[in-house]
Amino acid sequence: MSEILIATRRTEVFVPFLELNGFVVENVGDDIYKVTRENELPVYVSVYENNMYFEVDLGNVSEFGSKELYFNLLDLNTEILPVSFAVNNSNPEDPRLVLVESRMTVDLSDQELLAVFDALELAVDKAEAVLAEYVTE
């Protein structure tokens, strides 16, 4: 007889769950958390109603930004799904290139949440490779 597997479901609180999975979580106020893991860039997670928004700041690229760079970043969006590049223009004096993702908090699974952080980590690596071509020019 083959082994029979039974799936179970438990619920965990967001911050302790991440901490148990190797993340450092800092509440920076107004339902915004700074989440870091090892030497990776911090992920800012904001919670609003039934949604979580994830953002990684890649910096200001306006000094070396070009039509070609922005096209390459948009083209890369198809490779880094479910995350994507965006511009955070909340401070018009300092527009930031960011990676973003969002999830509904209703019925959010542990694997789904951890997959967002993994996808952001992989996207940062791809972004660094593309941006390095423009920073050294």
C-alpha cells in the first residue's frame, strides 16, 4: 500500500510566521513592515484593508535612465512575474525604481506568502544585472 498523505491547515500570525522562517520584521508604523532576510534588500509590506502590498526600492535611476533602460525593464517584467517594475513617485523630487507585488490577505497561504519573497529576491538579481549595464556606462 502506498503512503497516504493528509493535508492540514493551521493559521499563523504574519510577523511571528515570517520570523520563524528566517526573516527580520520591523514595524515602521501605519501598518507598514520592513522585512529583511540575510543580505537581501528590504521588502516593505503595507497592509490596507484586505490587501498586502510588497515593495523593494531599487533606487533613483533618473541620472542614467533612458528610453532603452525603461524599455528593457518593462520587457523584463514578463520574466519576473508575479512581481513587476514600477516607479514610486510619492516624492517627485526623488522618483524611485521599485519592484512591486500585491496579495489579498483573505485565505493567504504560507507557501503563497513565501513565494512572493522568493520572487522578489530573484527579480532583484535580474534587475541588478540589467542596471549594472547602465551604471558602468
